[in-house]
Amino acid sequence: MGNRGMEELIPLVNRLQDAFSAIGQACNLDLPQIAVVGGQSAGKSSVLENFVGRDFLPRGSGIVTRRPLVLQLISSTAEWAEFLHCKGKKFTDFDEVRQEIEAETDRVTGANKGISPIPINLRVYSPHVLNLTLIDLPGITKVPVGDQPADIEQQIRDMIMQFICRESCLILAVTPANTDLANSDALKLAKDVDPQGLRTIGVITKLDLMDEGTDARDVLENKLLPLRRGYIGVVNRSQKDIDGKKDIKAALDAERKFFLSHPAYRHMAEKMGTPRLQKILNEQLTNHIRDTLPAFRSKLQSQLLALDKEAEEYRGYRPDDPSRKTKQLLQMVQQFSVDFEKRIEGSGDQVDTVELSGGAKINRIFHERFPFELVKMECDEKEMRREISYAIKNIHGIRTGLFTPDMAFEAIVKKQVIKLKEPCVKCVDMVIQELINTVRQCSNKLECFPRLREETERIVTTHIRDRESRAKEQVLLLIDIQLSYINTNHEDFIGFANAQQRSSQTNKSQGAAGNQVIRKGWLTINNISIMKGGAKEYWFVLTAESLSWFKDDEEKEKKYMLPLDNLKVRDVEKSFMSSKHIFCIFNTESRNVYKDNRTLELACDSQDDVDSWKSSLLRAGVYPEKTVTVESETTSSTDNFSMDPQLERKVETIRNLVDSYMAIVNKCIRDLMPKTIMHLMINNVKDFINAELLAQLYSAGDQNALMDESQEQAQRRDEVLRTHQALKEALAIIGDISTTTVTTPMPPPVDTSWMGGSRRSPPPSPTAPRRMSSGQRPAPRGAPPPPNRPGPLGPFNNSAESPQAPSRPNRAPPSIPSRRPPPSPTRQAPPS
């Protein structure tokens, strides 16, 4: 089988299995194993017991094996068994082993004959075994027994497939000889996952129970239904032998005697039996491990490299060392400061690809959300004109004025400027919330020290709240400054003389911008009826004059174009069953917007997308709906009046002046707000973290208590060190193994189309096979070797239409590799 180093491969795999199980991890290395697959009562358990030489597996009706049994056989001078779930406890009485298997099975699956994929690990040390690792799987069954679920067959098949579908798993397909081999469930499952037969070994049991006059010689010689690795026959104890407590050693002797004495098998007796199966399996498993050794080593090395840096940090780690705590505190605070600055400045090493955060989110607040909130505060045209007319009339009082009063302009402007306070304060609140979220994200790296994380978040958040009041005071001061003096000499202010001309120029500029594309993106039309297909996603294009949507982003097939005249936007409450955020577009004159729909409901994946689209619609002149109060409705209904031409000209002039001046104010506020917030809050918080956070932590209390690590972190450290050491030891052992060993070569391929059914049947063998249970009697001892055997029709080819066909003589017991008979006269069939 090779040198001693290669024979130690299987114990190495066993130790690796135990190492991963001991540290509570699933072994992801796909270790080479042998899975025993077969139908119920096929003799799987008896084969395993013959390997061990002891009765230790449960027996009874129904499914006996209800959990996978990982059986590790280890050659040793003494004999005992050990369970992984009972580590350290040695079982010398194998009746107790059987009872423990039954108890552990019932503990997980209960007593209702259910099954579970959780394996039972059993290691057996004995001088009578070879080093093997086998997995005993539940027998394939067709009909539920007792309280078993109706889908018990599918459950068992799924469990078996979990094991045998691995490329590194050898399949031991057990089939009783007294059944039709072509209907073997074990071979069918093996064919599904191993169509080339590279890892399937056939085992034929119950050879002694075949009908008198029949044999399985053609199967065992791999002529009937061939497998690449061939078949091995075994003879297990009968139920009568088991009930009679027949010793397994005596059963193995009886098996040996059976093969030596049976005329159909004695020429291959040295290649049959449980000892031969043990040797073949050990040889195949060793070869298989040798073939998978390079990939095996690569997986271990990749895991080791992934743990190297972390294990190096933990090596020599002393949790109670004061100097270590001080050094680590400094490192943690410094890392927190660097992470915070990177998230704000946008140069972080961990880039979020799911949503905006940190500096990107604050930038969006400055340049999308804040302008949107500013526009929301603007009055619509009718309300603005009504307020101007009231102001003009109230200023003139009882007299009829001849000139346009500038006091009306100042009154309207101041009222509009005061409205800017609300969106400015809201902008500060949104930035503060994002700063706090950023602090929490940066503190995730401190989670191994819960007290330090909690104290850091508290100190920084408290400082942010302190700066909040200062920032809001400064923002409100900006508004008060604007209110304190109305600068009508500003270079961008149109003045009274140009007010009328400004209006016509504005209309022309708006018309010239009609083809400008403002935004493109995917939106879902939410209010399409179910009869027409329900909600659908389209590619939308927003310009200054229209909203169009297409089938896809190639913009070749336009579905609809909606003019923006008289349109407004309002929010729609999110439905209970929908995960999307919705807003709708409607016509202020109560006309249909889209076909028969009064509104066009559009859905986005997030609220940020909704706000961004609403901001883009504002740029196109589609304003949000105003919430009309009862008081304003009453005022508009009672004071509705018409303006005379003179008053209308004055209102138009004031309206243009207010638009011009508010554009100047808005431009100034939109420029100063980000600068004010950056200076008073964001930059200040960064400076505080860099310069003051460490001092605040030292003054907060006991520094040693701050650096007490969490229980999860202690467990993680121990687990990393154990795993790292286990991987190093495994690689050291593998490195000592010689890979130049000469092993048994893979048998040549055979035609297995009989298992798949998709290819044509193989050509007939020159020696026609005899099927199991075919009714043929064994050849008598001493019969001469056969001449040329019959053709494709086998023994039924000796018909009257073929007078020259030779009759089929009895077979000779000696094994002739070439199957060529010696020269002998051919007996002619009698003429018809």
C-alpha cells in the first residue's frame, strides 16, 4: 500500500475531524470519507459490525439508523469505543455502545422513528480493524412505518445526497444478492452523483441466501452491470445467527469457508469477503486522500493566512496588564478619530455600497434636501398676489394711492424671509442625526470593549448636542441679519423700473429651457390595475416641460409623455403590504393625469430616492401640495374679490420685486448654511475627537474598567488561538508526509449506460452473463473449460435456426484472466 507515511493519512483525517468538532466548528474542508448507502435490510449494519468484530449497532423493525453514524476505525493494541459527545469516556462493553447510540438518537429525533442529519461520531479502537472512516446512513425506504412522516423517503434521500454529492466522498453501494441489481436504489443514487463511477464501490451481500442453482459470479466478475471499481461479495450473519449470539469471528471463518467451497466463487475467494473489503476500502481511501492532498493543504493554508494577523494580536495577550490597557486605549481612540474623519471626508477604507452615509449623506442634505425644504416654504402664485394686494390696500388706508408703495414690498419680503427659519433649523437637525449615526458606525470597532464604546458614544454625542444649540443660534442669527436691512441696492436686484421687463424675460427663459433634461432613473407606476398587469417599473426622463417614461433605459420605446403644466406633488401613505415608498403627481384643475387616472402614483425603494425625485420635480416647476388650513379657506371664500387694472399693475410690480429679492436671499442662505454648519459643528466635532476625547475618557472614571473586554471577545480570542494552532499542527503533519508513494492505479473506465438509461446499451460481452436469480445451476467441479460462449441472446441462442451454435457447457472453477478456452472439439447440435 505504500510507505508508512502514506498509511498515516487516514489517522490524520480522523484527528482533523476531531479537532474541528472539539472547537465547536463545522469542518469545511470536505474531508475524504466512505459513505455506506443501501436499502433497508440490505446488510449495511452487518458489514460495519464485521469490520469492528463486535455487535454494537441497534436492530429492530423500521429505520434503525435514524442519524448518520460517523464510524472511525483505528488499529490499536487494546479494544474500546469512544463517542465525541462523551469525550474521555471509554466503552469496553459494546452492548453499552449500542444503548448509547439508541439514547443519543432518541435525544435528537425523539422516539417516533423520525430522522436527523446531525451525525453521531463514534471511534472504535481495536487490533482487528484497519484504519477506516465510514458513515452509516439511514436505509432507503419506500413506505412510512409507525409515526414516521409521509415524506420519509424524500427526507432520507435528501440526507444521503448531502453526504454523497461531495466529490471527496467514496460511495459504498450495498445491494443484497437476492434482489435484482438493476433496481438497486444504492446504485441509482451513486449514478446520480458519480456518473463516471470514479468513487463508487459495489458490495454484494446475502450471497448465501440466493435461490438454489443461482449465483452472482457474473456480477462479482464485473461483467453484468459493470462498475469501474467493481464489486466485492460478503456473507453476513443471518438473523438466526444474530439471535443465537453467533460470534463474529466465527461468522468471518464461515464466510471464508463459503467462498472457498462454493464452485462459482472459489476461483476468486481471495478477492471476496469482509477482510478483503476492509483492505480495498483502506487502500481506496488512502489513495483518495493522497489525490486530494494538494487541495486539502491549500484550504488549510488559506484559513491559516486569514487568521494569522488576528492570532498574532492575541498571542501573548494578557487581559489584566495595565500597560496593555493604556496602550490599547490610545490605539482605540486614535482609530476612532481616523475612522470618523474618513467617513466624513469620504476616503474610508470600508466603502458602503448599499446606501449613502457620513459625508455623502450630509452633502445630499446640503444640496438636495435643504433646497427642497426651502422651495416648500414658498407661496403659490394666487396666495402671493392676494397677500400683496392686501398689503397695498392696507398701506394706502382710506386714500386711493397713485404710486406703488415700497412698504408693501418690505412687508412681503420680511414675511417670506421669516419662513426660512423652519427649513434652516430642520437642516441642522438632519446633519446632527447623521453625525450621531456616523459616531455609532465608527464605534462598532470598539464592541469588544463595551464600557469604552458606551462612554465614547456618550461623550461625543453630548458634545454634538452642545454644538447643536450654538449652530441653531447662528443659523437664526443669519435670518435675523437678513431681516434687519432690505438692501435694494444689491447688484442683482432688478429695481422698480425693470420689474415689468423682468417678468417677460423670465417667461422667455422658461420657454427656452424646455428641452433641458433634469433627471433620469427607474420608477414604479403603482396605480396600474391588476387587469392590466399591476405595478410596473419604467425608465423615467424628467425635463423642464415634461415627464416621459420608456420601457427600458435604452429610451427607444416611449410609453407616455406627461406635460408638467398645472401639476403638483403630494406624499402617499405607505401601504401595509408594500415595501416601497410612494409619492403621486396630480393636476390642480382636477383633470386626469394619466389615461383614466386622476393621479400618477410613483414608487421608489427608499425615502431618500423619493426626496431626491421631489427635489428634481421642484427644479422643473412641479411644487409640493400645500396643506390648506380651515382659516385660509374661510379667508379666501369671504374675501374673494377682483382687482382693478391699476391695482393689478402694482401687484405685478411688487410680485416681480419680491421674486428678485428672495432669489438673492435664498442664494445667500443656501451658500451660508453649509459653511455655518461645517464650521460650527462638523469641523468642531472632528477637532474635539482629535484633541479632547482621550482626556474626557481619562476623567470619566477608572481606565482599567473601560478596557474590560466583553465575554464574546474573550471567547473569540480563545477560539482563534485554538483554531490557528490546530491548523498549524495539521499543516506540519501534512508537510511531513511523502507524496511520492506508489499507489494502486484507478481501474479503466467501463460502460455504465445501464445505470443512466440515456446512452445505448453496451455491446454484448464475448462471455454472455448470467443474471442473479436466473435459475441456472452452478457448474459441477472438474468440468472442462467452455468453448466460445453464446452470442447476444445468451443461453437462449441455441435454437433450431442456428444449427452450428455450440451448446453452453458448464464453467470451470479455475480463474482464467483472458477467459479463452483451450482447444477442444466443438459439439454440433443435432439437425432440426
